[in-house]
Amino acid sequence: MAKSLPARSKVAGIVNDAPRKRDRERTLQELSLALVRVQQSGKKVTLKAVADEAKVSPPLIHNRYPDFAEQVRAVMGKAVRRQRDEMADLLIKEREKNRKLRELVSSQLVEIFRLASVNEALRIEQSLEKAIGEGKIVRGTFKK
């Protein structure tokens, strides 16, 4: 409910601050509009957010408009369920990515071990060739 400035009238220099008349239908309409504005703004829908948007107190909604409070709670529940479902979907996608990455790491480790084995065999062959080149080892036919 939007707060309006108090009605003022000047009669012979006297300021009359009359309280605003209560109108439950207008307040309920303003609360409904506030709920729509909160939803459209992307803010989290709560009773406090709706009350702040309508410029009323949350207890007013609880005490004077319990049906509207239930409507807001229903919207809050839908938002929570939607958020939970989005998070669950995101979690499933991330788990699938992790599974694929683990498979990739596993295959890369197998390749690393294979290359390390080939590398060690080449290192041994190179040291043998080097020793032959320096004359430390003689190549030839050996009899048993």
C-alpha cells in the first residue's frame, strides 16, 4: 500500500493532518501489484519484500490479509522448487562433465605410462650406442 501524504487543509492558518481512510480493497490491490513488481524485478519473493514494495509492514499482511499471505507463500514455494530443480539439473550436468574429465585423465595416464616405458627403452639404447661409439663396448659375435 503506497503511503500518501496526509490530507492538509488550511482553514484560518490551522493545518489539519487527517489520517488517510482505510480501504481494504485498495490495499489488497496495491499488495497484488507489489507482488507482481517484486516478481518482475527478479528479487527473491518474500512477504517482507512484498510489504516493502507496497510500503506496508509485514505483520499487516499476516494479520489483515492472511489469504494474500498464503498466495505469497505459494509463489515463494514455487520459486524455491524452481530454484531447486535448476540446481539439480546443473548438478547433473556438472557430474557428467566430471565423469568425462575423469575418463580423459585415466586415458592420459595410460598414455603417459606407455610413453615413459618407451622413453626408458630409448634411453637405455642410447647409452649403449654411446658406449659403443666411445669404444667402451665392442660389438661383435660372441661364442658361448
